[in-house]
Amino acid sequence: MIKTIRPLHHPSPESITVTGILHALSDPVRISIVAELRKAEGGLNCIETTSRLQFSMPKSTCSQHYRILRESGLIYSERRGVELTSRVRRKELDSRFPGLLDAILKAWRKEQEG
């Protein structure tokens, strides 16, 4: 039996919304993933990210978080062999909503500190 690979949905920059971004980042795991991906220029896969964050979760749960982030327009994912590597869509997000992601992450980090 041949397994078909579903194409990944990435919204166009024009269809990314503030509502979608805020919804995706409302989950503490997802905002942690985005913060970690921002540090990795070349992107990370699910296992690398959860390892860096010291999170333990089933691969299916991690995939679900990545799907929400991807479909909101926050990250871009590409297949590299059997792995899916993701990165933050910095240029697209900053072009559409200048400073929004930085402001959200800065506020979130302050909450984590105090």
C-alpha cells in the first residue's frame, strides 16, 4: 500500500489575520513553540522543539499544535525527507503587521518572569 502525503496548507500573507494569530498564540505550548522557533533561523522539527523546551507530549499532539500555527500563518513548514521542519514567517508577519509578533512575545516573556 502506498501512503500519500497530504499537501501542507500555508495561508497567503494577505489572508493572515490578527484574530488567527492571537488564537494560535493563546495556548501556552504554542506560544512557547513560536518563541523557540524564532531563535532557530533554519527551523526545527517537532522533536527538536519539544526537546529544547523540555516538553513531553505525544507526536500527534505536537503535530496538532504545529498545524494550528501553520494554518494561522505564523509558521512555514516543509518536508525534509520524513521530517517536517518549521520556521516562523518573520518577513511575511512583519510586512503585514509590523512589530506585532515581537510585542506579543515580549509581553509573554514578561509574564513568565513575574
